[in-house]
Amino acid sequence: MNNLQEVWSKRFNHYINEVQKYMRFVFTGHLALVLVFVIGAVGYQYSEWLKVVSDAFPGEWVVAAIVGLILAFSRPVTLLREPDQVYLLPLESKMSYFFNRALNWTFWSQVGLAAVVYIIGIPLLNTVTKLSSTFIWLGLAVVVILKYLNVQIEFNYRYCNRGSNTFVDRIVRVVISILTVQAMLSSNFALAIIFVVLLIFYNSSLKRRVKVQPVPYEHFVKLEQNRMMGFYRFANYFTDVPHLRGSIRRRGWLNFVYNLIPYKKENAHNYLVFRTFIRTDDHFYLWVRLTFISGVIAIFVNIPIVIWVVAGALSFATTLQLKYALLSSSDFRMDRLYPIDSNLRKKAVQKVLRIFMVVQAFIVLICAIEQPLFFVPAIVVILISEITFIMSKDPSRE
């Protein structure tokens, strides 16, 4: 037991340090500014919408559906590593302590999101329903209970079935969680209790199967690796993660872009940078995600200054991160074997970013077409991108 306690403590401390190390690059000044404007704008839009929402709007079902989906996605955080498949085998009979600590952390790290989403839905419930404050806050208590049960059930189901067919279990829990929250918000307390009892019996039956089966180390190790890889990919949008290697896809539907590059020796870097950007998932999807966010803000937010600030901040983030990613690559490239001026690569990166940032500006322009001064966000995107590329440091010279 003491050995497992020491293992868990070391793993947990390492995990927290790893998260803190990269999250300080995520929540920088410009992102905090964007979040303040976005949260303020969304809150304002939400409050204005509540003034005109119809009493017939199915607020209970909307809140229940969103919260139920969040509740059902309760992937366990085990912090297991690949060597544990060998070194923790002698302690298999005592692994319940390790997994109890893991499930406690999983619950407390995930319950906040479900609770916050439910609390955000309370003004809507007060507007379109006649629920008393008692029932609304009892609903929050039910959400917390449901989250605990979902965490336990998903872990036990994965344990029993070695990770196979988890989507079936998740669909069942999505349906039951939605119906439980909806029953509570419809003042049907008895029906909500019945659904909770069903989940308790379901969890108990899985627990009995867990006791007679060996620990599925391979599945939990793979699950943990995928979870951490998702976090590293997210952090890689904001800073360089040394041990992360992004996947490559051909994306044949974008082959026409290469035709924009004349077949000349001087254009070797242009061709390589175009292919690197388009075929590397981390680079390409970074541009897609930030462009998508800018477009969504331009469509749904009716406050011009917020759109301008968000468009500028995301243009800055896109340009800075892609410039660093495309210029700081330490991988071996064939162009290093040939007498090609290395300064041409920086010009090639600038050309690629200029083209795709103009595309981003055009998308934002189309999305903001019904807004006052709809052309300003597009101008902001292009100007901020150019200024960022010129003023930021060249990582290839560091």
C-alpha cells in the first residue's frame, strides 16, 4: 500500500507540474484579453436573448441535453504508464487504492464543468419555467451525484470490457443522464430518483465483475497516453512541445494550391513550406480552428469592438505560432543538401502566411457581412498579421 501511495503521489505531482508548465504559455496576456471580451460579449448576448425568449422554449430539455452530454463523457484519469504493465503486476491485488485515488481526481477535475454549465442555464430556467429555487438548486445536487456515478461507471465498464464498445455504455449513460436532469427540472423528483437508482444498480453489477478480473493495464495505459497526447497537441498551439510529433496527411483536395508556385529553383522553399503547412495536422488545424473561432464570433456577436479585438488577437496568435512552427523546425530537409539561400525560407513562410491570412480575413469578412463596418475585422486581421510577422523574433536565428 505504501508503495502505491508513493507511486500515486509522484505521478500526480509530475502531472500537475507538467500541466502548469505548459498552461502558463496558454493563458498569456493576449488570450486573457480575448477571453474577457468573448465572455463579456457572450454574456451580454445571452442576457439580451433572455429578454425576448418565448415561454414555450424547451429550456429544461436544452439544459438537460447539454449537461447530460457533459456528464456522460467521464474518461478516467489513471496516470498509468507503459512500464506499469510489468512493474505494478506484483501489486495488482492492491491496485484498488491507486484507482480510488485516480477516480477521486477524475471526479473533482471534471465536475466543475458540468456544474458551471448548469449554473449558466439557471437564468434560462427562471425565465421559461416556474421552477422554485429549491428545485433548481436540488437539480445542481443531482448533477453532482450523476457526475460521480458516471465517472465510476465508465471506469468499471472499461475495466470489465477492456475498453471495447465503450460507445454503447456512453450512449446509455447520455440518455439516462439527460432524462434524470430533465425529470428534476420538470419537478418530477420521484422519476429522477428512479433513474439515479438504475445507475447505481448498473454500477454495482459492473463492480462485481471488476472484482474477478485482472487489471486491464494495456487499455488504461493507451487511454492515458491518448489523453496526454491531446493535452500536448493543445499546448503545442501556444508553445513548442519538444517530444510531440504531429501526424501527416496528404490532403489531395488541396493539390491545386501547389500550382500557384512556378517551377523554378528559387521557389524550392515556397513549395516545401506550402506542403509542410498543408500536410502537417498541427499547423493546418491550428489555422482552421482559429479561423473558425473568428468566424463564429463575427457571426453571433453584435458588438463591433469585440469582433475587432478578437479578430486581431486570433490573427496575432495564428501568425506568431505558425511563423515559429514553420521556421524553427529542426527536422532534416532535402533542401539543406543543395546551394539554396536559407533566407529564402523566411520569405517563403511569409508568403504562405500572407496567403492564408488573407483567406482568414475573407472568411471573417463574409461572416461579419451583416455587422456595422463589416470590412474592419478583415483589415484588422491582415494588418495585425503583417505587423506580427515583421516585429516578432525569427526562431531560426536563435
